[in-house]
Amino acid sequence: MSPEEIKAYLMDANPDAIVLGGFDDAIVGVVHIPCRGEVIIYDQEKMIDIYLGDDDDITWSEAVQYLEFNVFHAHLGAGTPVFLVAWQD
């Protein structure tokens, strides 16, 4: 499924789900969480890469710190997204 198809499915399944602007390329899918319904899943590493973009004024560590404080650890209610940390060997 494309990010647009995933977002369309999610909005039908859970209108309260939160979708973050600018991070479509980091969408992994949707998960059902009991008592919360369906929420979107983002790949954290891809989000960091997207946030960094072509900006040479920010380091990887600064991007991680910003996203951890403002996004990854934020609780925005029952529709809060899930952030995947993919472990690869």
C-alpha cells in the first residue's frame, strides 16, 4: 500500500488517529492498539533522515534530540502514532 492508501484506510478506521505532516516516506503501516483503535506506524530512522533533509546546519544528534523531545515521546491522546525502531544486523 502507498502512504496515501494507508492514510485513507486509517482515517476510515480511526478518525482520531494522528498523521504527521511531511513524514509520508517513513510510514510503515497501521497497528490496532486495544482501547485506542488503529494508529499509524512510522520508522524512526527514516523520520530522522527526512528531518535532516539537505540541511547542513543540523547534526544527526541534534535531529534525534529534537524528534525524541517533540515527537517520539509526545503523547497526543488515543490517536498518537507508534514509532518503530527497526533492529538490523
